[in-house]
Amino acid sequence: MTTTIIGGGIIGLSTAWFLANDGWDVTVLEKGDLSDNCSFGNMGYLSPSHFVPLAQPGIVSQGIWWMFNMKSPFYVRPSLNPDLLDWGWKFMRAGTAAHVERSARPLTDLLLFSKNLTAEWQRSGLMSFEYTEDGCIMFYQTAKYEQEERENAHKAADLGLQVEMIDREQAQALEPDMQPDVRGGVWFKDDAHLHPNSLMRQLPALLEQRGVKIIRNAEVTGFSKENKRIHSVRYRDNTGQHEISNSDLVVLSAGSWSPQIAKMAGEHIPLMPGKGYSMTYATDRQRMRRPCILLEAKVALTPWKTQFRIGSTMEIGPINDRILFPRVQGIIEAVPKFLPGITDDPAFRQLADLESLKRNLREKVWFGFRPVSADGMPYIGFAKKTDNLMIATGHAMLGLSLGAGTGKLVAEMAGGKKTSVEMGAFDPGRY
């Protein structure tokens, strides 16, 4: 059995891994060179704590308010783009308490399933990527966010997750070097983190050792389709135009580029890119003990052995290569307001030199595009109109968290097996 996978991010490579393990002949088409896709610059979180989908009550009204603040963490660029309007209408309709309630269990199950598979990669000895199970702390400064997080903590406990509310004194004891200036926080103890750059450098090499063919700098240009089946995939690379014929299965896992490719096959995927930024610096002494999220600012921080990463923002709109400095400035300025101890780190002080940062924006700031579905839930399963096409995209900021699990589920469905997780909530046919 042969498969062509479109997209070489964590979703596509994980899918290649599990299909190859099941005996499939696998080819991966990646539009870049696998050196800097969206999976490289993320925060490295494996987050069962993120069981609430992005489409939730209040997100739209909050987003409208944030649109008037250039330093805000969420922004929808006004546009008459029909894809954006279609997505926006569906996203607004999905933002209900009922949607959150019915999504929490399947999303939690998939998050835990995927985390365990990722941990197995580390334990196998085949790869090493600083996998650590220290949990993640959600810090808050206001009574409003304390109430919201208290409710989330109760929901998490009902879902079987390990969670602990902490006060200001406990927060300072857990992160003494950072001196948290917070009202308190929620410690989600099931969360883990890893170094995504390490994972994404090792995984392609292992796949190629196992016989997976990875074609880099390959842009899909179209399909030959007949009787609801794709008979060939056309692509262009540095050597010219090519064609892959007679794949038993085609998997579309091209992240934010998935809708355009899906249209070539006559499929519709309501999805928009959500641009995110991150900044990484080397540190001689790690001052933070575990990842955390600064809730009011929507800023995430991740410590590794010799590096520290700060990331945030969700800019919804067409793909572009602009870096909006005010949003980067908002990220940097938020951190010491929550964690004043970070200013003791010379590397952070250097990063926080805003004039220098502005002059060297392209060098110091990474950006990537998270694929945001119309209801905040990923699309995983067979396409509506094409029998041998599977969709695996729309994971938003949870690509790494859900990567291994998605790959395993695609392999199970492709092989006609009972899936390890109930799939109804992720069916691409829901739109």
C-alpha cells in the first residue's frame, strides 16, 4: 500500500511514522526544506490543560476589543476576503458553552493519547528532545481570571486531570528566581514539554532511515481525480514538474496551506492562518523551573537546559511575512510585569532592548502560521468528496501536542482499524 503525504510539519511526519510502521510505502511532499516550519518555533508544549477549544464563549467580543490595541495578543485583520468571512461566521457560531462542553472530553482524550505516544518516542532511545513532565502553571493577576481558571480547574478535575490551585506565596515558592507578581495560578501537572527544534531535526532523518521518501521544496500544483479518487499528485520542485501516480492514500497535512490545496481536489476546509511569534535566547543559568502561561497577556514561556523561549499572539488573516513590532513589544513588556525576576537575566535584558530589537526584528523574532479551524477543533479523517483523501490539519496552537496522536489515528483509519480515540468531534465532514 502506498501513500503520499502533503506537508512535512509535525502532523505530516508523525503520520509518516505510523503509516511506515504499519508497512505502508510513504512519500512526503514538503514545500520547504524542513529547516524552519511552524513546528520549529512553537513553545514545545504537550498540553492536556488545553482542553477548551479556541472557539469559546467571549472570544469574539474579546477579540473585537483587542483589535483596537496594537499590542494585544489576539487580532483579526479586517478584510472582505471570502474565506475569512466564511471562517469568521462559522467561528462565531461555534463559540458557545455547548460546543466547549461536548468538545472537552474528545480533545482531552486525544491530548493525553498523543502525549503518551510522544513520551514513548523519547523512552525508545531513538530520539532525545528534552522531554520533561513538570506540568505547566497558568498565572493570573486579576480576580476575573482567577474565577475563570478556578472553573477550568474544576472541569479539568472532572476530566481526570491532575490540577492544583496555588496562591501568591505558593507561586513564589515554585518559581523563586522569577519572583511572580501574581494573584495566584493553576498548576496543570499532566502537562509536559520538549525541545521542538530537536524533535523536528531528528524525525525526518529517522524516517528516511526507515525508507520514507521525503521530497523537499516540493509545491503541490494539482491532482488528477476521477470517480471520487485521486489518481495522481502533481508537484513542482527545483528540478521541474513531477507527478506521483496511483497512491492508495493521499494525506493532506499542510497546515495553513491546506485549504488552497484542498480546493484543487474539490474539497472545502474552513481554516485560517493564525500568525504567532516567538523569541529564543541562550542563557547561562536557567531561572525558570517549568513552563508557564501569563493569562491576561496570553504570553507563554518555556525553559530548556540552555535556552529560553517567549511566545504569543494570534493574528488571524491571509498568509503574509509582516512582523508587527507593536505586538512583539507587547509580548516583551508583559513578561516582567508578571515575573520581575526575569530582569536579572542579562540575556533577557538584551532581548528587551526595544530599539535593538526593532533594528534586528527579522533576526531575533520567529513567526509561523497556526492552522485555525472554524470551531477550534482539528480536522482528522476522510474527506467528503474524495474516497482516498484524508485530512489532518486545523490543530491551531496544539500541533505539537496533538501531532503523534493524529499520526496514529490516521494510520488506524487508513488501515480500517478501530481508532484509539473516538473520532466524531474531529470529522472533516462536519463542515
